[in-house]
Amino acid sequence: MCAQVKPPGKRGTKSEDAWLIEHYRGLRVLVIFDEATKLKNRDTALVKRWRYIQKELRKAGQMRASALTATPYESALDDIFNLRLVIAPAGLPLIKDYEARYIKGRDPFGRPTYHEHLKAEFYNLYVRPIIHRKRKTDADVRDQFPAMTEDAHNLEMGPEQDKFYEAVSELQWSDDDEWAEVPGLYTVLRQIAAYPEALLHSQGALAQMLVEEFGAEYIKGLPSIKAEWVRERAKIIRAQGAKYIVFSFFGQSVVPLLARDLIKDKHKGFMNHGGLTEREADDARRGFRQWDGPAILVTSDAGSKGLNYPEASYLTNYELPTLHSTYIQRINRISRLVGGGETATVDSLVVMKTVEVTRAQQMLERNEDSDIILGDSEYDDENFVSAADRRKALALQRENRKRKK
């Protein structure tokens, strides 16, 4: 609809009218954006082009826009503000005024932090007037979806896994008890909490160093409390004749190990992650859905968007994601239109006294922000799972592992 051209002597580009804008100029135009969170970053070329288009078409008052998305809020107020810049800019403050009022500061990575007490104001001024919020628990649609139950399990590592985790976590402390940043340590600790053997399949420099120092056989022999939990859970689900999905963040290290273990236990297993070819991934997903009988799909977050698995009744978050929106995308894979009568069960695993506790807290905090910004904190329905409900279910202590002297 518009073209990006580089003016003579200038570094950047600017938008200019193309034939499609000229074609629609003067006509009544309704633009509907699907998967609208693609517009959440106002610095992308996509957003800049659409802002130019809507400016040109609105000059004659001929353009209206609507946006469809299952996750309007993912990580920050900016998500909503930037969507409105394209969808409904009328009534918004200037960017500089918005930032001056709502942004308190920025972290070392440049990410904004917000004034907590102003989030409800932001909702009332800039979200409530333009949003039509539908929840799967609303009375008029509730019976079209399976009933959903969510549960959380706080696990304790066994002595061998715990000893290895402790030894690796000590790398961040010098002999003088000074804390130091160790590149890759956070990821390595997450892998150890998830499945220590995953280090053998990691391309990270620190993981490879640990394998060399401790020995591949030693690490391969370490147990995983989470893997043991999933294997026991899978036996129960198979006995019911049901289908089961396990989500893990570590697509190319943890996912293959879990799939191997489950197949070893005689389950019909399928695996999906970003390292597969498109054909391999399609075959795995199709095979899981079409298999006549109990089956398990072990997948990374490559399977959390745009894919539907209404045949599955159980889902486990092997690790909780940091983004609350990713959590919702995962569980929505099995919460699809089925005509009622079914129950979807979601379990989330957190290994206590590890970095997973902090990660879970971050997800819950973003869940709480989402509830405020979308008006869900004021929504009173016993069928709706709020951030407060999830925090209560996880029952996480804020105290993490303390260093042993």
C-alpha cells in the first residue's frame, strides 16, 4: 500500500504513496488486523508503514481499523499503547507525554519499568474505551470449551541432582565471596534443574566446559526429578486412553531426552521443536492428532502458537515461561471449541530452590500486570483463573537458594 524510498543524501528511508493507497483514497475502508501483536513494537518497519497508511487514509475520515488477538498484552504497557497507535490513535497522548507519565525508568537492557499505581489509570483511559474483551469463561461461551483445571507442583531435587546444581551455582562466587556475572550460567542452571543430561546436547560454551570438567558419563547418570514426574504422569494418562502434551523451553536439548524416555516406557511418542524440518514437524503434529489411542507430544514453544490439539486432555508445562502470554498460548492449544463435555488438565512444574522460582515469579508478575491492564483484576467469576489464583496455586516462596559458606 505504501513504498519505502531513500531520499537523496539521507541515511534512512521514508514512506511514500503507492498505487494501493491511491486506489483506496476517498473510499470507505475497514482494516482488520489478525494476530495484531505483530504491531506491538512501534519501531518496526511494519508499524511505521501502517501508521503512514492510516494517516493518509484518515485524512478524509475514510478509514476505520479493528484488531484481533488472543494476547493483547505480553510484557509491557507499550504493547497496548503501540497497538492503539495503529488501530485507534485518536485520544492517545503523544509518545513523549505517555513515556513521561507512565515510564518510571529503564533497566540495563533498555526495557521500561512503569509506575505501578498508574496501571489502572492507563486501563481506564486507553484500554476500556476501545477493547471488547471475551473470556472463555464468559457465560455465553463457556459451554463451548472444555472445562479447564490448573495445578502446580513444587518439586525438590534428589541429593545427586542437587549436589551438581550447587557445585555449578558456586561458579558465580569468587574465593573472596564476591559475586560475579558468569555468561551462560543462568541458562545452564535452568537446564540442570530441568534435566542435567541436557548439557550434553547444548552448544553453549559453559555447558561444554562443564561436560569436560565433570565427565559426560557422570552428567548422563544424574537423575531428573522433573523427568521422573512426567514419566509417572504419562503412565496414568495412558491408562485412561488419553492424549498428553509436554511443553519445554529447551527444544533441542530437553525435548529429545523426554521423548526418548517416554518411548522407552512404551508410550506412543511424537516430538516437535525448531530444529526439525517443516515436513518433520508437520508429520509429528499430524501423527499425534491422528493416532488412534493414547499418545504423547513433547514439544518446544514452536508448538505453542497457531496450532490446535483438541484431541489432548492433559498438558504439562515442564518449565514455566517468563511471559504470561506464552503460558496462555500453551494451554490454549488444548482449550479449543469442542462442544463441551470434556475436561482439560494443566500441570506446571517448578523445582524449588533453583532459578526456576525466580522465573515463575516473573511470569506471575506479568500475569498480574495483564489482569490490571485488561480489566481482569476487577472481573469476578469463580470460573476465571486470575493471577492471584495462579500465585496461590504455585505457593512459591520468594526466598531462593542461599549460598553455603
